[in-house]
Amino acid sequence: MPHSPRPTKKEVVTAFRTREIIAAARKLMEERGLEAVTMEEIAGAAGVAKGTIYLYFPSKDELIQALITQVGEGLLQDIEAVSKGSGSPAEKIQRVATLLLQCLTKARALYPIYARDSHRARQGPSQGYLRQLQEREEQFFNLVTPVFAQGIKSGQFISANPRLLTFMLRGLVRSIGYYQMSEGQEEVIKEALPVLLTLLSSGLTPKSPMAAEVTHP
């Protein structure tokens, strides 16, 4: 098997600087909000000159897009580990829900931009960053839908379309994100997590009253 070529010194430096800039931007934006932070402040926090930062990110919008991409890829990696790991389907779905809400907390400053861009990506054919958003959405469904399908097959979950259940889980989490954004309730996740987990555990169980009403209207 051929070895991959070793990265050049320039590539190593570029990767390092990019990580430093993204880390500095995320910290400042979480502390003060997206609008309040300037590229000059981000450059200073990352230890690069103001002019240098534009070599890596030509605009603040592109830097925010890189942040959203980093958060999304990290979340998918965590969800993949859960979906392929040990535990019952019910346990896995609860872990996925917990990861989603934890992400809302950690990246709350980015959520308004993510919500807007996700809507734009669904409006029609897209390219570049918006296309990547669509692809990550589909990766999420490809990871979580089989877990619902396993739970249905084993009799742990009610009989339903597993992809629909994945959409519903995502919708519940997004509604919490919208509430956090519109009401300015930064601590809402602490309140929402146990409620969401209870809804999932009781609503998906075939023997629950809610499931009985759905199965036998």
C-alpha cells in the first residue's frame, strides 16, 4: 500500500494557523456574540497579524462557515461512535439526543447562522458550503435512522417509519434551539434535556399510553 506524501512545512503551518484562528474565533464569539467580534480581535487572539488572517479566511462570513463546519463534523463523529457502539437502540437514541443538546449549548452563538443557512440549503440546488450542509444533514440521517430501525425490528420501539422518527428527533432538538435563540434562554438546555429524554423513552415504547393511542386510534 503506497504511503501518503508527507505534508510540507507550509501545509503544516497553514493547518496549525487555521486551527488557531478557528479556536480563537469560537472562544470570542461564544463569549461576546457573533456581531460584536471583529476580525482584528480574532487575529490578535490567534497571534497573527490582522492582514494575515485574511489569507486564511477572506471574510468573517467564511470564518463563521468554517466554524459551523468544524462543529458539524465533530458532532457527526460523536454520533457515529454512538450508533456503532454498544448499547440498546433506546440507549443510543438517548445518547444521540444528549449529544445534540450539548452541541446546542456549546455552539449557541452559531445556531442562528446555522438555522438560516440550513433553510437556504433546502431551497434548491446548492454548492460549496451550503452543499456541505446538505451532505452533513444526510450523514446524520444515515447514522440515526438505522438505530430507529433496529429498535423497531427488536420490538423496543413502536412501528413507524424510522426516517420519519429521525426527522422528528431533529425537529424536537431544533425547536429547543429556536427557543434558546428567540427567548435568550442560555440555560434552557438543562431544563429541556430531561424532558426530551422522557418524551423519547415514553413515546417510543410500544406499551406506553401515547404509543397505544397512535397504534390503535
